[in-house]
Amino acid sequence: MESVNTHENVSKNVRARTTGMTMKNTRTYKHQHGAALLVSLIILVVMTLLGVSSMRTSVMEEKMAGNMRDNELAFQAAEAALRAAEKHIKDNIISTTAFDNDGSDGLYDNSDERIWENINWTNADSLEYTGFDSTTTTGVNVSSAPRYVIQHLTSVGSASAKLNQSNYGQGTGAGEVQAFTITARGTGGSDNAVVYLQSTYGKRL
């Protein structure tokens, strides 16, 4: 009988130890499960921040690309107006009498050397060039038509006229070369992009 009791006591001890080990293991598993959840949340937050940063970078790159397109379009518009002004001088200007301080039809004298800074580019102070069509190349039209002003700078005597100084030799009848400054203004797809270009053009009158 004593041996049987001993066996029962041993069995109870074993069951108690087993139960204790099971409870300890259960607590360990619960602790590990909480740590994994915390790590997962941290990874999720980091990935979210990386995604937001990537989106901001993409938006910034798109804005920069849009600004570059706008500036390029404004440059093309101003360049087209510049060429139109040169053609206007070549085909239409036969004297300098139309150039004055008031700048009727966008024609100015040299009383204000920086006239392009002091005029209203949206009215008759400047000439509008309507022949520029950006949609044929860029697919986007400019916000406003490019414009230009022409300023008479000075008269430059021709070399052939100087050959007859002091009435020696024969006069050639060649006129003086008139120097003009052209200032052109172009805009892009919005009025935020504005480009000014200048050139000097000479014509003998």
C-alpha cells in the first residue's frame, strides 16, 4: 500500500509540474504575440511615411516639369514676337517720325531707355502678335498672345556716306542706318510664366 501511495504522489507532482510548464509557455507565447504586433505596427508606420514622402517627391517633380514646360512655351512665344517685330521694321518702317515718347502703336523714341519696364503690356502700349500658335507643337495654347515694342535708338552714318566728307568725291545717296531695340514678351500656359527677350535691329532708311 505504501508503494502505491508513493506512485500516486509522484504522478501528482508530475502533473503539477506539467501544468506549471504549460502555463509558463502560454504566458511566453502571449508575450511574443504582443511584440510581433508592435513590430508590425512600426513597419507599417515606416512604410506609410515612405509612401507619403514618395508621393510628395512625385508631385514636386510634376510641378517642376510643368514649370519648365511653361517657361519653354513662354520663351517660344517671346521669340516668335521678336521675329515678327523684326519683320515689321523690315516691311513697314520707312521713317522714324512715328516714334515718340507716347509710344503710339508700340513705337517709342529713346527718351526712356528702359521703356519695357514702364508700359502696360496688355493694351495699345505694345503691339500684339497673333500669328503664334503653340498648339501645333506643344498641344497647349499660351494664356495671352505675345506682344512687342520697338524703340528707335539712334542713327548710324553709313560707310559710303562718309566717303564724301568735305564734298570730295561723289555722293552715293545712301541713307543712314537706323538702330532699333525690340523687346518682346511671351507667356506660357499661365500668366505665372513670363519671358522677355530683346534684340537690336538695324535698317537703312
